[in-house]
Amino acid sequence: MKLIMKFSLLLFLFIFIACESNNEIILGNNANDSSEILSQNDKETEEEMRLEKEEKMRLEKEEEMRLEKEEEMRLEKEEEMRLEKEEEMRLEKEEKMRLEKEEEMRLEKELIEFLKIYTVPGIDDLKDLSWPRKVEAMNGIITIDDKPERILTISTGHDEMIFGFANLNNIVGVTMFSQSPGGNIYELTKDMPTISSEIETIIAQNPDIVFADPYANVNLMQSLSDLGITVVQTQLNNTSEGRVNDILFAAYILDELESAKILIDAIHEQIEFIEFMKSNIGDADLDKNVLSVTYYDAYWAAGSGSTEGSIIELAGYNNIASEKGVVSNNMITKESLIDMSPDIIVIPQSIEWGGQDFFDNLFSDDSFSSIPAIVNEKVFMVNTSHFTTLSHFNILGSIDLIDLIEPNFFDDVERPALKACYQCYK
């Protein structure tokens, strides 16, 4: 019995020990397996991170490439647009140059055809536009080597004429009469240097050329010539067509024939308008004797060849002073004035110079009471800027005269412009 118990105890111990040993083995195996699992997980995590990183880099690379491509395309587009713009601008420039060239050729051709109409005294060939240019002026043969850039005149008539076609930036001085308020070019000249008869005022402007009228001081012109300044003395005609020749003569010297054509075309439009006015008035109403007269310590009548006389004649009326033998502006007696018996009297005399006093005297002096102009109250003070000027503005005097004699007759008629400078037409 004791043997059986000892054997049983031994067997139990053996089995227990065996089980413990087996457990250790099992536990050891489980530990190894866990370590292997953890190691595998780390590898998977690393691989995942690697893949993620690679994917991120790939995406970043793709985005970079996409942006580069977009930038490249943008730059290509910009370059394309720039080239297109340049090409467009080039074509536009070429087209502009072509049109300008065509216009230049057209104007040149038109100018040549225009100049064929005119023969200007003092110019051998108006169409010869080469340099130097020679003209025969009142003060002799004048040679102009090149286009004058600094222009000056010593007469109001030349001021008004040259302002009509020359570049205003090239005119360096004007006479004081051109700066009179109400004058034809006052607004353009009021702030310009004033030229007097003193040579110093002329020299101060350093002119290339000086224009003088027939009444210019001979000594002054000689002094200017001695200083090397080109002086051109020209006739200032009273008739409208004569004015055209004066304009062409000066424009040829100044190389401004194209702009002179603009002025001459405007003059012809004025003359055509005057003819239109006359045709609507009729010969019967135009058959009136008109006298232009002033009083400066004596009576002065405007006869044949006078500025005022040419204005009367262009308007279509009879210049009674011319018919009575008066030449130019000349003195007449009181008796001669009464004997002329004008239907219309015009007084081209400003208020400042006694015009209003003379007007009043004509009506207050009983010896004039039988004159038709006095009886019918057809005595008019006229715009001296239009009536006494030695420039193309006297054409406006003819329109003024018709308006005075036929009041309101043409109020609703559109009139062509005769502006103070060719640049004013632009």
C-alpha cells in the first residue's frame, strides 16, 4: 500500500514536471511567434510609409510637371499673343505708312494740278519746289536757301495773310495792330511778342525772314538786309483774286503751299457764297450807289483800286466814288460828297478815331439832308477789321455790306467759314 502511494506520488511529480516543461516549451514558442509578428508588422508599416512617401513624391512630381507645363503653355500663349500683337502693329504701321504715302501722293498730285491754274508774278515756276528758291519781290531778286523756320512781318496785312496758312509755331512776332481787340487775329496774337518800327524789336526775335508791305520803311529794310536777315517786300492787292496771288507768293517762299490751298479754297467758298447772295437779291436791288467815306480833318472817299472800293464791287453794288473819278483813297470836298448823292454810305472808321462823331454830323448837317442815304437812313458804321484790312479778310466786308443793305435776308442760310488760321480748320 505504501509502495502504491509512493509510486503514485512519484508518477504525479513526473507528470507535473513534464507538464511544466511542456508549458515552458509552448510559452517559448509563443514568445518567438509574437516577436516574428511584431517584426512583420514593422516591415509592413515601413513599406506602407515608403509607398505613401513614394506616392506623395510621385504626386508632387506630377503636380510640378503639370504646373511647369501650364507655365510653359502660358508663356507660349503670351509669346504667341505678343508676336501676333507685334505683327498686327507692324501691319497697322505699314498700312498707316501706305495710306500716308498715298495721301501724300494724292495731295501732291492735287497740289500740282491746283498750281497749274495760277501764274504768280515774281515766280518763274510755282510747281518747282526745289531749294534754293528765287522770287522777284518789290525789293529785288530774293534767294531763299531753305525753308524759313522763324517768320516775322512788319505789316498787319501780312500778319493776317500768313496766319492763314503758316505753322503758327513758326511765327515769332506780330505788329501791334494785329493785337488790337476785335481784330481778325487778335485771339491768336494777343500774347505774342510785339514788333515795332524799332529794329531792336525785330532783331530780338532772330527771324529767318521778314515780310514787308509796299509802305515799309526803306532804311529799316536795308538795315535788316545788312544784318543778313532776308527781307521780302510784297504787294498787297485789293481784289480777292489778287489776294490769292499774294498768298501763293508768300506760301511758295515759306514752303506752305498745301496749307495755302486750304485757305484759298476757303476764300473761293466765300466768293461763291457772295455770288449766291447776289443771285438771290437780284440785279434791280443791287443797282445802288454806295460810298465809302471817312473824315480825318477832311473827307476821304474810297475810289477805284481801294480796299473799300473792291469790297463794294465784289458785293455787286456801284462804287459811286470810282464812277466819279476818285482813285484809291483820296480827299474829296463836301460838295463832291453831296454831288455823288449815294444811296448807301458806309463809314469804315472806328469810334476811337471819330467814326461816331462823323456819323452824327452827317445827320445833323442840313447840307447833307438831300442825300438819299441820309433821307432813307442808310448810313452804316462798318467793321473796320473787315473793311480796311489789306488781307483776305476784306472778303468778309462784302458779306457784311450785303447784310447791312439787305437785313435779315440771309439769317437762315449756313455760311462757309473763313478762319484765322489753317490749323483752326482741323
